[in-house]
Amino acid sequence: MASRDTVQLVDAKLELARHLPPEERAELTAVTLPVFELGQGPLDLEALLGTNDAFAAGVLDGMVVHAVQIGEQWGIQLLGPGDLLIRSLAASPPWLDRVEFRLVGPTRLALLGASFLAVARRAPRVISALYECVAEQMQRVTGQLVICQLPRVDQRVLAILWLLAESWGQVTPGGVRLPLALTHETLGAMIGARRPTVSLALRKLSEEGAIVHQDSGWLLLEPPPEPATTPKVLGPELAGISLSRWAPPPEHRPDPSVVYAGLTETVRQLREQHLYDREQTRDQLRRVRTARVRMNATRRRISQDALRRRHLPSS
């Protein structure tokens, strides 16, 4: 069941006001965004955003699982406070069996729609903060991709726990606490490993003192693998790009400057047409008022003539 509330746009959990100067922050204190409190279960993001005329949702509290299935394999991305859920306008490839969002518990989502866009016109710095939020999510996805390529599963498990701790961990005197109760199957979907292998890796890490299992998550004691001192430079070697017969024809993308010029000319023509139509409408209204005055005068004259004829003496 969903309940609706509001939250200030400058709320720290949204991280959209990170670049605002004090005077702009003070001006935007009264600006609020709609908030939906949702319970555990599947999330129909398209319906939520479409019904409320929004283009994205910011996670305030709770955790969202973004799951993708290809064949028999599931892949999972975790989204928590400060992350964005953005509606994709492009259709998913047909070989992606399922793409879905799930809420693992009570979750609060702030919707970004018309009110946010109106604020962005007055305070464009919120857009740069929005891009930074997306960039941080992309960086976490890239890190997760690299973690999936580590040779040993215990290395992957330790690295993914630290990657999540960078976003939602808590530093304590005993170590870094990660308050996420992740199942072995979920961890396996995040690092590309089977659940039994993940269970063995967690046991190994616990016996070595690298991690300590807690009721509501994990305590991380051993740091993740250090990067190599001499990183390998990778670069693609393109031998020419040819269109695959399996691929759809390439989409024609016009020059943005040409599109902008065309839109500007269209707006100019529409403005001129609007001014012309307005003058024509005013002229028609003037003619209608004049005709109405003449018609009323004619009616009075006819009535007066009728009265005079009625009172004329008969001959």
C-alpha cells in the first residue's frame, strides 16, 4: 500500500542541493517534492512515474533491487538512499528476459517532475548535482563489473561488500559496518557466482577474520584487494565498424545545432502567427460588437414603427 507525503528539495538525503550557495538554498527551502512510502514487493516504476508525471525518483529511505535476467542468470544492482530510479524511454533488448525493480522493505521515494524542472530553471546547479548522482551510480556499476572479473570468489565477495560500504557503510571503532542483510543468493547475483560458492567464500573470509557476520549486516575488517602498482592500459583496436545483419539500421541523429536552429525558427513563426491571429480575433470582435449595436438599433426602430402604426386613427 502506498501513502503520499512531501519532502524538501534541499533535504540532505537527496543530495540535490550540494552545490547551491546559501542564498539559493534559503530560497528553495519552501520547495517540496511528492514522496511515496511503499511497502516490500515489486515496484512498477513506469506506472509510478507515468501516473505522477515524473521522470525519476530519488531513494530517501530503504533499498531497491534492480534485477536483470539473461537466460538462467540473474544480475542485481542495489540502489539505496541518494540513488536515482530513472525511467528508460528505450525498449529493452528482446534477449533480456526480465528487467524489474523490487523493494526489499519499506521504502520512501521522492518524485522528480514538473516542480523540480521549475526549480532547475531558477537554480541550474541542482542539475549538476543530479548528474553527479547518476555518475556515482555509474561508477559503482563499473566497479561491480570489474569485481565480477576477479579470479577468486572470496575476493569478489570482500570487494563487493567494500563497494557497498563506500556508499552506505558506517565507520565504527571496531571496523566498517555495512548494515545490509544480504542473502548468499543476492551476493552471488551481484558478483556472478553460485550461492553454494558464495557460502564457502563467506565462511573462508569469516575464518580468516576479514569479515564478521552481524544480525543486520557485516563488519568489514580486512581491506579489499589493492590495485596493481603498474596498471595495464587497455584500449580498443577498431578495424572498422560494419553494420551487422542482425542489428537494426542505424538511427539517424541530426546535428543538434541544426535542430536548435529549426526549433528557434519554428518558435518565431508561431509567435508571429499568434500575434496575427490575436489581431484578427480582436478585429472580428469589434465587427461583431458593431453589428450587435446596429441590430439592436434596428430592432428598436421596428418596434417603434409598429407602435406608431397601431395607434394611428382609422380613416
